[in-house]
Amino acid sequence: MQSRSLRFYAALTLFGVFFLLCTALGTWQVERRAWKLALIERVDARVHAAPGPAPDPLQWPHVNAANNEYLHVTLTGRFLHRAQTLVEASTELGPGWWVMTPLQLADGNIVFVNRGFVTSMPKAQADAPMPITVTGLLRMSEPHGRFMRTNDPKNNRWFSRDVTAIAAAQNLPAARIAPWFLDADAANAQATETAHAGQAQEVADEPIGGLTVISFYNHHLTYILTWYTLALMSAGAIVYLIRSERRRQQ
């Protein structure tokens, strides 16, 4: 009799703890979902806003993904084509490269610009003689590489847009490099400095800008339903145990 009561209380305690755990996890996912939806709304507003000024160098140490990523900004500077770097990419257009070109601002600081996607190696270019204005989305640096693909600076093989490592490989001054880069809009990704010099030219098809993929992992509703369903099942098990014990005692 005593052994049976111990089993009852042990089972009741187990299901009680499981109920509290599932309820807590479900509630946490509710909060996470609210946070994620608010983030998606903020990012959508940033992407579709008119371009504004980019963070100045004094603000660079405080730039972060939560507050700044995907801001629509504008920059003016001179492209340093000699330090251009290609980063392997796979897009909806197929495999190819991102063209990462440093843009030297008037104060000498440098922001890397992802000028867009190319499917073939671009021809070498001299540094731009004239400044150019570029608009695009602010993106955070992507250190180290991609999943199972590590950047290889010695062999000039790049799988992620790690601006610090790319700048070091190109012998650019580390103190002058922005810790973020710019994804150029489609409208200006193909712009070249010769246009600013008033020279007639044929606009190339590449690089292709405006291919920024904005997606957020948001399966929180599924998790909410899962955890609360398990909590409900635990509550049902508790009710069943209590009723069974009462019938046994009667």
C-alpha cells in the first residue's frame, strides 16, 4: 500500500514538473515570437526607407546587427579597384562571386561595398579617378567563412564577406576599415567612375546588385503549439492520476 502511494506521488511530481517546464517553454516562445515579429517589422521599415547618411567613423564601434543591419544608407567615395576581392556566392542566378570593392571616403576611411554578383571574373581596373555616390543596405561583416567553408586568404579564396580579413589580405590600414559593408542597390551596382568623367560608355550587365536575401528563422508558432500541447497532455495525465487514486481509495 505504501509502495503504491509512493509511486503515485512520484508520478504526480514528474508530470507536475513536466507541466511547469512545458508551460514555461511555451511562454518563452510566445515572447520570442513577439520579439521576432517586431524585428522583422523594423527591418522591413529600414529596407524600404529612403536612403540616409551612413554611420560616421565615430559611430562605427557601436554599429550592431540589432540596431543597424539593413539600414538603407548612402556613401560617397572613390573605389579602390586594385584591392577588389571576389567572394564565392550562390544566388538565385546560380553560382558566381560577390564583388567586394573598398570605397575610400573623403576623410580617408574605407567602407567595403558589395557592388553585386558576377558569373565570370571581372577585368582588372585602375583605381577610380572620381568619387561616386552609392546607396545600399548596411550589412554586418561575416567573419571566418561559411558552414564547412573556411576563408583562405593566402590562396585568395573567400567564402564569406569578412571585411577585416579581406582588408588585411589587401594590405589596407585596419584602423581605417569600417566593421560593416554595403550591399549596393540594383540601381547603382553597375555605376562606374567613367560616367562621372562624362565619357560615353555601354553599361555592363554585371555586377548585379539588389540581391540581398532578407529572411528570418521564425518557427516560434510551431514551438508554441508544441510546448503548450505537451503541457496540456501533462495536465491531463495529472487529472487522470488523481482520479484513479481517488477511485482506488474508495
